[in-house]
Amino acid sequence: MQDKNRFDRNEGETSSGFLLWGIAGLGAGLAIGLLIAPDKGQKIRQNLKKSIEDGLDHLLESVENSLEKAYEQAVEDEKAKEDTASS
């Protein structure tokens, strides 16, 4: 039993370490990319801002669609529940 707990604890540490190193690698790659980029800093920031805005718009649209579908499903489930109860 003790070995299983030790395995679970080590698994969490490995996942945390992997995530931390992944974020560090992403930051380093971004820094290197900005240093060797052919465009000027202003242009890079504009492009980055536009990409982030586009990504956020897409994310918000996806969330709105998911919420609409969840609401519609909840309404359908409630109607089915009422129909079953009245039968």
C-alpha cells in the first residue's frame, strides 16, 4: 500500500516538472524568436496582439456555442422529465 502512495506522489511531481519545463521552454523559444525576428518590434507586437485577439474571439465564440448547446440540452431534458412524470 505504501508503494502505491509513493508512486502517486512521484507521478504528480513528474507532471508538475514537465509542465514547468514546458512553460520555461516556451518562454525561451519566444524570447529567441523575438530576438531573431526579421520584423521591427512594433510590427511584431501588432501581429502578436492581433493573433491574441483573434484567438480570444475564437475561444469566446466556442464557449458561447457550448453554453447554448448545454442550455438547449437542459431544456430538452427538462421537457422529457416533465413528459415522463405526467405519463
